[in-house]
Amino acid sequence: MMKNYNKDKTGLELAIIGMSCKVPGADNWREFWNNLLSAKESIHFYTDAELENLGVNKSLFSEKNYVKAKSVVNNKGSFDNLFFKYSIKEAALMNPTHRMFHENVWEALEDSGYTPDQVNGKISIYAGVGDDTNWKAYAMMKNMDGLLDDLTLNFISSKDHLASLIAYKLNLQGAAYSINTACSSSLAAIHLACRGLLMGESKLAVAGGISLDTSIQKGYKYQEELIYSSDGHCRTFDDAASGTVGSEGSGVVVLKKLSDAIEDNDHIYAVIKGSAANNDGNRKVGYAAPSIIGQTECIKTAHKLANVEAETIEYIEAHGTGTKIGDPIEVEALNLAFNNNNNHHCALGSVKTNFGHTDAASGVIGLIKTALSLKYKKIPPTLHYKKANSEIYFDEGPFYVNAELKEWEGNGQPLRAGVSSFGIGGTNVHLILEEAPEQAYNLVEIQRNRVLTVSAKTSSSLKKYLNKLHTFLESEDVNLDNLIYTYRVGRTSFNHRIALEFKDKNELLNRLSENYGRSDLFADVTKKKKTVFLFPGLGSQYSGMVKDVYENENIFKEKIDGGCNYLKELTGEDFKTILFSESEKIEKQKYAEPLLFLVEYSLAYLLKSFNVLPDYVLGQNIGEYAAACVSGIFTFEEGLKLMILKSNLLNEKKTDILLSVFLTEEEAEKFINKKISLAAVNGTQQVTFSGKQKEIEDLSNQLSEMGIMNSKLQKKHIDYSNVNDAFKKQFISFWNELSLNKMNVPFVSSITAKIVKEEEVTKPEYWLNLITETSRFYNSIAALTEKENDLVFIEVGSGNTLEKLIKREAVSINKKATIINLTRQSKDNAEDSNVLEKALVKLWYDGINVNWAAYYDKCKYKRISLPVHPFETNQFPSEVEPFKAMFETKIPSSAASNIFHTQKDEIIVSEPIVEEDIVLDKLKKIFKDFFDIEEVKVESDFFELGLNSLNGMLLLKNIKTEFRIDLTLHEFFECESIVDITSKIVQFQSNKSHLNSYKTITI
């Protein structure tokens, strides 16, 4: 039966599109959900031996009212400080809630398929968090020697700065609120986030809360009338309930307007139909007591704002603390809010029965549970329920406690649920949730070549991630095209990258298992490469070239259509038909030149839309016109007019014949005369001669007799030609009418093999020489590769003529140069769109951050939930005793990359890590001493300081001695400034791993 999702629609619905959580027994939402389904209680009960090891007096834990229970999250001292750019000193004194919430926010964003650099709009953050005087006192005691300034210490330890600190680190530019309404803090944060989104304050909202106990966990003494239970279990709504258990947890959801989420084809866990919040005021017996009236009003208001009838709600995730007073009041308020309708049936549940009360995080944890229940259409069991609390009047309303796993089938309408969170002090919050609408998704998955692109912050993280993804795919059924799409448009491109080609899921699993340990296949793009756009000349064109790109890329299509329309205005001829179907005409120079210019410029324009921009442009003969246009010297329309003029004038001439010969340029010079010209130098041992047919045939015979390989080029046109005075006069006249502009991108001349100066390239004589002078395109490539260490060459045209030329001469050029072509060869059966996609993947792999969102514009792929980034598990203190800190040694000025935490406040390091600020200071001193200068700026160029290949070896020796790193001279000269060498040193230290050699530092 089709459900009517529009019946009660208000237009104010919000979608939950991402989530993350860390709770006792589960490090992510999938583990959390599995624990709920299996009715797992994640509360630890100490043995006597454990308590003795913790220093608890036996006489104390032997007392009858001592409860040997704790409920804590796993590994709460773990924090990837370098991911968020915190120093060891800052991380060690940072409140553990801050550390964990940083990571949870990032995980929730990744889960949603959006990270800050991928969102076209603002992201706001709302963080529910309580105070932590224990940690504040500890941090102050540890900072007695002033390792951090007081302001920084306050930022990283105070709840008030949690949201804004993360906003700063992640560049979240929407509103940032840290919220404390006691137990209801996280649900209050979500309520406010909903309001902010509806007011248009941001595109996305990240909201949730966290609560960690930073004191040493030892169990507790039960006291009657307080909220903690007598046996360490939380028995919500049960007659044996005596309270809850103090617990820890963190949860974050990512919210977006439902209409936007549907339009953007986002993955939607559930819909927030409406929310309400209020305060009890003094309508109760005491400040900490709950209020029936306050809770009832809050729930009824939520129903009204959501435009739903209470009878359509089939599940309530209750606040449910398991206290003798709280539970009966909550059910009474629900009965009133549901009009005491006992003809309706609504399940009650509380996640607190699984691991206790997570305080400020309890609301968002309940929300995540409920959203997953709606997604999977199952209601998990509420634990420990045997017999109803005698003070709860279930017969006066629709509610029953769901004590077993239940399939949630519904009654033909969208499934709906309510979530409550009530704070000490009286701030009540209630949300109405609805199952996500059925999204039309008709893409059929076919077997084809695909490429998975995955990146991570470090090489070790990338290894872990590939293993994590392999495990995920073994148990999850996902659409592979959606998987590729999500990684490209929904994840940040980090510096350590891998691209894996596959056809189907089995092949992908094999590739992952083969490669997750192969760090030699990972690209490290920390050092950015420069890109060179190469524009081929005549002879590279063929009928139907780029047709597939034209049909699939709107930006390219628009530029081709505009160019063809303009050419028709100029000539009256239909160039589009010639381009895609008339194979004979496209071989004629009068058509080939304008069309090659049009195609090459349009491809460059397309690349620009993908954020692939050139650092240099270089053209082969007429390709240099496209290079000049891309550089900005003349406009697109002027370039087309110039091509029409040039091709028409040259087309009137009798065409010369070309002869390709295996000779060096020096050897070729003795064959040049008035009738034989050197048209091009195509490599270290290949040249092209030009002349009339008889003279070329005579030369060919002469060379053959000498045993020199040669062949006539089967071209119906040539780039090289002699021109007469009439041609020169018309060309110069037209050139002088151009509105010449500043050169924005430098390009190398294919005549001089040097970077063109602006005053040269704006004169018509340069372009006449391009027609008449020898083309030294190969020399231009060689000169550029000699100037730059690492280059990515992109052949911006049809086929791979230039790619073959460069690869053939690869021995003579920089071997690190990468050559990428964008379209297929004329005889290749591959689709141009597939060739283009693979080219973009190669560019991404080489460090160019492709704008994949632009590439996938108008595509109907869907963002999906995938495993999140595996953070490095550096360990810092998390459970502390403040006043002991006064008598311990302080945090060292430098610490480590691989860090493990012990029972005491210790950091165990596997090797020294060099923090960036320390590296900079030490490097500046080394440079000042070496060059005997008073001041060194971090951005100063090495060579401006006087560095050369001779003294560079001595300077490198000093650096290697100081930092104990194995840095080669080549790697050293790749760096251009102190900032570059600093990054290199930090990277070297971060990627080392001596896991069997530890050093302990007590803080």
C-alpha cells in the first residue's frame, strides 16, 4: 500500500541525513543499533579485584549499598589531535568531551555525505554539553607552569566554547551555540537547530550533545530518594525500578530541510515533523522535580506544530529514567497529551535501560534510536521490564511498554514516533518523527568499469580505512554507483589517496583485500603538482570527435553550440554537422582549424568548471591559439574569427608535403635549403621536413639510400607554411582590431621553447612566425619539465597525439611528469565520457581537487551512509584526580605521534613527534646560523636566501641531525620555503611507526 506522505505536510519538515554516536558498548550507530536489537545491556560490573586495583578500600565496596557498576564509553582518551591541528600540549589539557565531540561532528558530517568544503552554503552547530569542574580543576593544576596561556586553556576546557571551537576548526560559518539545559541539553540543541534551519540561517545544521565523566570510575554508593539505582540496572517503568545509572555518551545528527534533502537526493534516516520546548516554571513541588502540566503542554504543542493527531503516533522514546517519581509523572503527562485515548495503542521505550542515563547526551541518543527504528521498521525491546510500576496508570491511556523486539508494520500511513527529553530545572523538549518518504530512484546497476576514489589524512589511516570498507561491504548491500558518487562529492579529499578500478562488488572486495596493505600504491599529494594544458595542432581531429562529451556534459555542449552558431554567422556554414558527421570536410583546413580551436577551448572551459585550472598552457602550432585564448589574451569569439581568417587565407595556397625523419635537429640542418624547410622538431631524434611534392620525394629517396628511416605524413593540411605579403597584411590588419587583454596564465612558446612575454605575444609578428617558423613543441615540453619538478600534462583536445609524443621521449624528460588525455583516439571504441571520467580520476590521484559536484551536475545518484574516517587513536588522560596533579611532573614541551594511556596520567609514546611551531622555531635558528643573517621569514624562498646545490648538502646535514629524519637531497630541494620543509618534517614523523619501542612520560 502506498503511503500518503503529503496528507499532514506543513512544509516545515526537517530531514535527518547524517548521524554518529559513541555510547557504552558501541563506537558508532551501527554497533549501537545491533546492540539494541540484541537486547544488550552495556553496563560493566566490577569484580572486587578490579576495585582494589583502582584503589577502592575493601571496607567501602563491601558495604551493602555500594554498587559496583559503571557505564562508560570505550577508549574515551583517544583523540586524533593532528587531524584537527591541535598540539600535544593542547590535546592533553583539552576536556575529553571536546576531543570526542570534535570527532563525532566530523563523523556525522561524513555519514551525511557532506563535509564543510563540499557544502554550498553555511553549516551551523548546536552542542548540548554540561559543566565539568573536575576537568577544569585538573587542567588548571597541570598548567601551573604556564604551558598554555590562560585564554587558550579556557577555550579548550570550558563547555561555553565547545561549539564555537569546532566551528573554527572545521570552518562552519553558520550559528554556533553551546547549550546547557541539563538532561535535555542535546534535544534542546536539536530543537534550536530546527528553528535555525527554518529561519534560513544555514544550509545544514549539526546538532547533538555529549556527556563524559572525567573522574576516576569506581562505582557508587546507593542513596534512597536519589536518582541512581540500588543494583546498577535501569528498570524503566518496572515495579522494581529504583533509579538509573550514571552513564556516558555522545551523539550528533545532521539536519537539512526535507525539501532540500529530497531535491539533492540525500540519504534520509527519518523526518522531524515538528518540535516544541518549554519550562515547568514553578508548577511542581521543587526545582529538580518534574511537572505533569509542563510535560503535557510541551508534547501537545509539538503535535500541533507538526500538524499530527496523537492517534497517528505509534511509539514514544521516553525520558524514562527509572525513578519512582519520574516514570509515573511522565506516563501521566503522556496520557493527558494523548487525550487518555485507550482505544489507540502506542509503544513506550527507553534507551536508558541499555546503559543508563547519558545526561546531556540522552536526548540525541534517544532520537538516534528512534530514527533508526523508523528506518529499519523495528522497535527494539526495553530491558528489565517484568511488571508495571504500581504508580503508573497504563489503563488511562494508549501506552504499553515494548519489552520485546517488534516489527513495526504500521497501518498504511507513515510511521510516526515521539521523543522526549526533560531536564532538571524544568526545560522540556519533545520532537515528532516520521519515517522518511519513499524516494524515487530508478537507476539500474549494470556491470561496467568503475573507479573507487578514497583518501585519508595519513597513510596509516588510509590502510585502516580500506580494511574498514572491506568489512563493511562484506555485510552491506550497496549500490556501487552511489558508493563512488558519495566518496567523490561527499568526502574531503585528503593528501593520501588511492584509486581502485573494478567492475562489480566481488572484484571490489578483491581489490580492497589486495591493496589495503599496499601503501606503495598510495599517492601522497602533500607537495602540490602544477598542471599544464597541452593543446594539439592539426591532424588530431576526426569526424565525431567529442560527440559523447557533447551529449553528456551540458557546459561543454553550451560552449560548442554557442561557438557553432557564431561560426555560422561568420561563414553561413553548419560547423556542428561537420564536427559530428561529415568526415570529409573536417579534414579540410578551412574547417579543421576553427573546429579544433572550438573543441579545445570548450574542453578547457569544461575543465575549469571542474576546478581543474592550468598553471601553464602550451599549444602545438594552431593549438597555441587556444592556449592564448585560455590565457586570456583574446576572447573566445575573437579566436574563432582569427581561425576563420587564417584557415581561409592558407586554404588558398597549394599545400606542402610533410616528411617525418628520424634525425636530430643538428643532423637535419644540412638537408635544409630554399625548397626544403624544417617544419617541426618532434623529439630528440625526430624531425619533420616541409616542401613541394617533387622535392620531398627526392629527399625521401636520398635519406632511404643513406639508411635513414623516413615516412611521408598523410595529411591534407599542415600547420607550417610560408606566407606572402598579402597574407601578412590581412593578418596584421585583423590582429590590430583585437581587444587584447592581460595574459593570466603563462604559456611556453612552441617556437622559442621559452615562456612567452606579454609584450611578445600581443604583437602580430609572433603569430606570423608561428605559421612560418620551425615548431619546437617538443623542446618546449623539455624546457618546462626542466624548470618544474613535478608536472601534470593534460592533453586538451581530441585523441592522444601529444601523449604518445611525450611518452615516446619520456627518457629525455622528467620521469615524474604525468600525461593525461581527455578523449578517446579515433579508432578507440571507448566512450569519450568514460575516458573523461578516468582522466579526472587520474588528476584527482595526482593531487588536483576535482569539483566532482560540478561533474555530477544533474545526475540522480544518491548520497549513502558509508564508513567514516578512521581517526588515529592517540591517547590522552580522560579520568583524572585534579589535586594529585599538583604534585606530578608537567607536560613535556614535545611529545609524540603514537600515544597510549595508562591508569595514571601518563602518555606512552612510540617515537618523538615534532610539532609545527617547534619545527619552525628550530628551523629558523638553523637558517639564521647557517646564512649568518638576523631575521628569517617562514615564507622566504630558499634560493633567495642563498641556497644552492653545494651548500644545500651541508644545510640538509644540519637539519637531518637536528630532527633525526632520513630526508634525501631531492626531497629537500622539492621544498621552496621553511613552511614547506616544516610540513615535510612533520609528515616524516607522523608516518613513522615503531610500535614495539615505547617511552613513558608522566604528566
